Amino acid sequence: MVDARLPAEWLGSIRIDNLSDRAFRVLAGALMWCNGQGTDGAVPARYTKYLHPDGDDRAAFDELERAGLWEHVDDGYRLVGWTTALRQSTAEEVERYREGARRRQKEYRDRQRAMPAVTPPPRAIGALPAEDVTHNGARDVTSNVGSGSLTEPGKKTRAYATRDTTAHVTRHADSPFCAKHPEGTLEPCGACARARTALEARENRLSIGGWDCMVDGHKLVTDGTCAVCAFRPDRSVA
């Protein structure tokens, strides 16, 4: 598809302003028809009927000729100054542009076909995806925590949140209960649940299948110890 141009300098141009509406419409129709057909401004007589919805308008044709916008030739009319005064592209220029566009598109497709296909690296036999390891590890930990472990009423504190939010838990105490309930409680208590988790971690009774601290990092619990390996930040590793 080729677009016809209406130069901006035609606004306020005396020659264009003096045209009647019908003559200007014929001029615009001639520009569009010649660009679409690639005739460089030539309009054979048998096609002038397409320049206006009402067909041939001899008065408008004569008006355009008097204005010097087109001239009568043996086989119809020819717009004057197709590439200069009218600022239109020649059929040769349009074809060069199209050929360049086709060449660029072909080069792009050739580059796409030449690119190696990206394939995921092979996975070791029996290895679990990382998301499965994380999911299984979290399941094993939270299965022993009990009710009230994730959040306490009116708070948004996770079971393994910062140490400041669990200051009331006795540090390194070999007790499955919190300082508030040293003898235990029948009510759900998040602090007691965290104390039980910390005790099991210290006693190496809390296991997370498939977790590798050298790869995944330590799984720290409330008191800063690792729930998987023997990592203890405040005392030497046995």
C-alpha cells in the first residue's frame, strides 16, 4: 500500500485555496489513484471517473488545468510537478523501498533460523527440582509445629521471623515450651511451637529430606541454629 502526500504548505497556499471543493477533491483523488497504480502522475481518460464519487467533472478538470496542477495529454491528464511541487514518490522509489523491506525481512528470518535452539541443561537422574525440595522441606518443618505457629492473633509474625519478635523464648533452653508456659499449655501457642522446633533442631531430630546446606544454605530456626545440619552460631560444632 502506498500513501499519497498532502504537503503542509498547501494550507494557506493561494493556488490551492482558490480551488473549489470539487476541484480539490478531484486533485486528492488523482494523487491517491496515481500512487496506488504507480503511474507517476498520469491519469488515462478511462480512469478519470474514479477521481470523484459523482464520476467525471469536466468543470473541475478545467479548473485544475487553469491552476497549473495538471495538464491535458493525448490519453487523459498528467499531474504537473509530481516529485517537485506535489512532493510525491516515484514508482521506482516505491519499488526500491519495498525491495529493501523484503530484503531486511528475509535477513531477519535467516538470522532467527540460524540461532541455536535454547534447551534446558540435562538434569541428573533422580534429582528433584528446586521447587520440590523447598516445598518438601517446608512441609516437614511445619508438620511438627502445630496450631498457632504461623501467626498469633492480631499479629503478622511468621514462625521463623526475626529474633526480636521471639525474645520471650528461652534461648538454648532444653525445653519444648516457651518462657510464658514453662509447664506447657493446652491452648495453641506459637511461641511453644517455635520452642519445640528449636529443641528438635538442636537435638538433630528435625530432618528435611533433600535439603543440602552447602547448596541451599542453612535452614535457620528461631534461635539461629540450623534445622538440617549441626550448625550452631554461638558454640562450636560437635
